[in-house]
Amino acid sequence: MVDMESGGILDKLRGGDRRSIGKANEVVSTLIREPALFGEVFKGMKSADPLICMRAADVIEKVAKVHPEYLMPYKNELLNEITKIEQQEVRWHVALMFTYLELTDVEKTLVIETLLSWLEKSKSKIVQANALEALVQIGSNDKRYGAKITEILEGAIATGSPALVARAKKLIAKL
């Protein structure tokens, strides 16, 4: 984890508790207007402060959804470092960030293995649901993964929590 100095845009992500997004939406608006700050907020996902980590992940995911090109220069760092962050609130957003990237076959395999691991090992229903969503978006059109993803969705429908069953049913309908 990285200790962030006070000052700058990350200060807007401080304070409160995990039930609040704080000023994350204000930071999203700032990044849309000032994309040069994207890297600073991206680094916030590695902060020693778990509130900054989760809010930075929220901001980056929201901005990347609209501007995936902002995320591309950080693809290697996302795939090789950020995926190792175990904080569930970060993983909620990282799973969705994967869907905004242009991935090589090797990267796609790495991402799918990561998502499968999170799906299997995470206690967070949101991490699991977002991992399912990302798996379908990334792998369903790939012959190597289509059958496996269908099997995973069917398993989630058969044995998952109510939220996971509902998400899996929506996703399987898309297939």
C-alpha cells in the first residue's frame, strides 16, 4: 500500500465511513473535465487509507465506463498490481473495469482466471455478482470460455444467494 500525502484531489476522497461514497461523484466530474488527474486518482487505489482505496476505485470505474481510453495506459498496473488488492470494495469496481479494457488473449486469460478466483473465494456478494457480469462480458463470445461461463451461471442459479441467482438469471438470458 502507498501512503498518500495530504493535498490534491485525493483529499476529497477522505473521511466518513465505508457506507458513504463521500465526494466521489464530485471527483468523477473533475476527472471528466481534467483527465490529467486520472493517474493521481488511479494511484489512490493503493492508498494505505481503505476509504481512499474504495472511493478511488469507484471514481476510476465510473470515469472509465465513459472514457475507457483513460484506463488503457494503466492496464498493466491494473492487471498485475491492483488485482492483488484484497479489499472487497476495490474488487467490486475492478471487476467492472476489466470490461472497459481492450485485452490480448493472454490478458483475457489472466482476467478470467482472476474473476473465477474472486467468484470462488470472495465472501462479498457484490464482488461475486460483478465478477459474473465481467465474465459474461469478457468471455462469452470466446469459444474457449463460453461453455465454462454458462456452467458457472447455471451453478450460481442453482446454489447462489438470492442476489447472485437474480444476476445470473439476467446474465444467462443475455447468452
